[in-house]
Amino acid sequence: MFWLSHHRAGQLERTYAVGSVHLCARCIATYPVLFAGMAVLFAVRAPLTWRFDVPFAVALTLPALADWALGQFRPAGGSNLRRSLTGALLGVALARTLYVHVQRPLPPALVAQLALALLVAMPVLVFASWRAR
């Protein structure tokens, strides 16, 4: 259950409490949407190429990355509703890119998502770490 309850005690405002378990507000939307999306894509045998795959993947990944990045600098900012909504968008994007990936490894849309994540996450983590000193 770690992947849904991975926040430390100081970050519980980013979770939903279900009994004594705290579930990440973004992950609680990302994973069900991702798995449902992949199931639908396999069921309808969606095409493996779509000319808008890269912009689609980037556009739907960016809100979650931006919200996460802002949360690194304003931990109490944002809302769980926004985290869940951006997580659902991320789940849609990941469903599409992973659907293609399992059939044709490393499609351009997945590479774009990975590059975007690195371009956002690395400087944010470095700066947040430097700022915390």
C-alpha cells in the first residue's frame, strides 16, 4: 500500500484519511484511471500511433508536474481536489503511453513524458534541497 500512502507525517494534508490509512490525493486518482484507461485501450484495440500522442501526453502530464512542483515550495498550498484532478489527467496520459509502450517499447510520447518529468523534477528537487539548508 506504500504507493498510495507514501507521505510522511508532515505531509498528511496531501492525503485522504481512510480509517487509519492516509492515501495520497494524487495517486488515489492516478492509478485507478491509469488501469481503467489501459483496460479500455486494450479492449478497443486502440491504434498504436496517433499524431497527437506527444502533445497529448505532455499536456496531460504537465498539470500534475506543475502542481507537484508548486507543492515543493508551498507545502500547505493547493488542495486535495486539485491533486486528485491533476492525478486523473496524469492517469489518462500514462494509460495511453504505457498502452503503446507494452507493445512498442519507448514510444516518443513516453520519452517526452520522462523528459518533462526530469526537466521539472531535477531542478525543483535540487533547489528545494538547497533552500531547506
